[in-house]
Amino acid sequence: MEYVYAAMLLHKAGKQITEDSMEKVLTATGVAIDKARIKATVTALKDVDINKVIKEATLVTAAAAPAAGHTAPKAEKKEEEKKVSEEEAAAGLGALFG
């Protein structure tokens, strides 16, 4: 993942994603360099429109967020239903001891 993060950092900074620039970023962060992985990452990203990929990922995340928010009230409702008042709990204990 460090290699992808380095590429994204370079992209965000407006720098060209090259083997040399990725190596500099990874070295600066203390990551052990694997030149084959750097080369593979640069080659894989060569024809990728990173802005488009980020935009698509944002849209997918935004679409999933309302669905996740919708399930939260149901979970809270179940939790409320499970709560027992102190009087009910005491009455139940009284039945145990006769």
C-alpha cells in the first residue's frame, strides 16, 4: 500500500509519478525500497486517470453512506427494546428468592 500512497501523494502535489520520484518519497518516509514494486506501480498507473478513479471512489462511498446511516436507528431501537427498567429487574430477582 505504501507504493500506492506514494503515488497518490505525488499526484496530489502535482508531481509526475516516476520511479525516481516514488523512490524519493518512500525513502523519505523510511520505507524499505523494492525497485521492482516501484517499477510495477509506475507502469500500472501509466495510463490511469487518477482524478477519475478518485471521483468514482468518492461517489461509491457517498452512495454507501446513507445506507449505513439508515441502519443505525434500527440498531438503536433494538437496544432500547432490550433495556429493562429497574423495577422489572427487581421483580425478576424477587421471583428467584421466593
